Amino acid sequence: MADQNPFTPFSDWTKHWEQFFQTDFWGSIQPLLPSANKPSSGMNLYKKDNELLIVISLPGLEKIEDAEVYVSYKTLEVKATVNLNFKGFELVEEGIFQGRFEKTVPLPFPVKEDRIEATYHHGLLFIHLHRLIPEEPKKKIMIKKGE
């Protein structure tokens, strides 16, 4: 079955960037990006040993199908649509995010793409990720003296 993740080619590109420049791609460009002036949902990122826990506040998510989570190497992307409309009422003051939510989160280390748990409970989206640990250690190559 073909890879359904649209971010796979970008993930490969960021891996090459990090290998060549020996620096985190997202960390190096983040200061250059202007901050968005649109409202955003709250998010916390927690780290423990080889695990990450991302908690995103998404009150008003009507169906789980209204949210999408993608992960690729060291990047997490979350998209969701939140509707807080109440029949017969007019919105006078807005302090809770609603509408289309899209967030790209640079992760502190590469994560396994096959070991992800996402759960929505009481208005919070919990995403549990595990560090990708290379299976093979570096191999030293012996250098021969040329003639």
C-alpha cells in the first residue's frame, strides 16, 4: 500500500538538511518566521526520557473526524475544525478559539511513525509519541593505504 502521508518527501528533505548542516532545521528557521496574528488553540509539549506527550486544547470538536494528526520524523502537524455555535445566540465577545486550526510542531527528537497514540477527551487532544532510536550503531570504516 502506498504511503498516504503527504509530508513524507518534506521529511526526507529535513533529514538531509540536518545531516549536512548538523543543526535542527525547524530550530534554525523558527526565528525568521513572523508570528501569526490569528487566534490559536493552547498547546503543551512534555518530554520524558524517550517519550513525548503533546496536549492541545480543542473544546468544541464535534466529531473526531474533524481532527487530523500527521507525524514525520521530527515534525507533528495537527489540523482540526472547532465550532462553538449556539442556536439563537449571537457571539458578543470571543475568547475561545473556534474555526479552522492548523499547527505544525517541531519536535525535540525524531519519533517513530508506527507508534503513535492520539486520544480526545474532555476537550483535550492527547498525542503520545516515542523516540526513534536507530537500530544500527555507526560502523567504523577501515581506511587502506593507497599505492
